[in-house]
Amino acid sequence: MASHAYVLINVEIGAEGDVVKQLEANEGVKEAWVVYGVYDIVAKVEAENTDKLKEVISDNIRRLDGVRNTLTLIPIEGFEKKRQG
């Protein structure tokens, strides 16, 4: 079963666009959004297992140019509604 996480990312001032482009190039990152609030970017990460998930987050996202810090949220229970149409 695939694992996923949401990573909240703070970046250097003005680096949002560059970081989103770097995230887009990462195979494990399925979505990335610049947001308002305490964090600058929210990314959805998916991997085949938790070890790969850790690798994507620790070895890739946290080491990107412009990233200051991250907070990782790993869901344990819930649902996802599929879009219709």
C-alpha cells in the first residue's frame, strides 16, 4: 500500500516559485501549492512505502535550495472524495 504525507514548507523570502519548480521535478511530489499563512508551500508526497516516503522528504525536499524548514503530517485515518465529471 502506498504511503503519503503532507509537507508544510517555509522558504526564504521570494523563493516560493523556485521551490515549487524544484518540487515539481521530484517524482515523489504529487502536488505543491503556494499558500498564505504560517507556511509558504504545502506539498503532497506519495511513495511506495514509509521508507521511500522518508527518503523523499528528508533527502530531497528538506535539502532543496531556498527551503528553511518543514513540518510533515502523515495521515492515519480519513477519506478522500473523488471528483465527478
